[in-house]
Amino acid sequence: MSLKHIADRDDVFARRYDYGDEEVLVADLGVAGDASVDLLDDTAIVVFEDDEGARQLELELPDGGAQAFITNGVLTIEVGL
């Protein structure tokens, strides 16, 4: 998983964790309103609004069956390796 797309923003805290057979990406998008994440093949598509307006991020995912969700503006993507 690549944090580059998210980590380029100074106002977003993102971290990747490896837990043996699972990889987890956590990013605080800093949004209070609507945000969504959809998984399409090996890509996570994140759509949200911030001070700059509507934004979309696409994150490439490794193989392994990913799950993704957003809670209180925090994006979490879990991938089983």
C-alpha cells in the first residue's frame, strides 16, 4: 500500500502497520462531513470534501482481500497478506 498520495498533504496524518499476515493503513483525513471509500479490484477510491472542495484519492492495494471503512474522518484499510 502506498501512503504517498495521502502523505503529500501536510494536514493529514497517515501510518502503515504490518501485523504478520495483515497490513493496515490508517489516515486521518481531517473531514467532519461525508466521506466514502470503495474498493475496486486492487484500488481503494476515497471521496471526501475538505477546505479545498471535493477530493478523490486512489490508493493501489496489494493482493489479499482488502476491507476499508471510514469512521469519524479516519480511513482504515486492512489487507490480509
